[in-house]
Amino acid sequence: MIFKTIFNLIWRYFDVICFVLALICINIGAFLLMKAIALITIGLSLALIGWLSEVVDDDKGGGK
């Protein structure tokens, strides 16, 4: 029963977890190539996460 509860909790946020892990892997890969590229990808990743959080917040009727 406890495993089913944990699985349901993880499954609810699975797409967000995969998205964040993908951004982490992209940023690590960019850092291995060049430091300047890594800083640019980190900035773009943070901007994308910020924008997506605003879109999700507006879709749920939050914010204002």
C-alpha cells in the first residue's frame, strides 16, 4: 500500500522531474564543452523554467 502511494506521488510529477533532469544534463554537457556556453545554457534554462512556471500558474488561475 505504501509503494502504491509513493508511486502515485512520483507519477504525478514525473514530467516535471524528467524536464528538470534533461535541463541538468544539457547544462552539464555544455559545461564540459566550454564554460561560456555553459553559462549561456544555464541562463536559458532558468529563463525557460521561469516562463513555464508563469504559464502553468496562469492556466491554473493563480497569480493575480
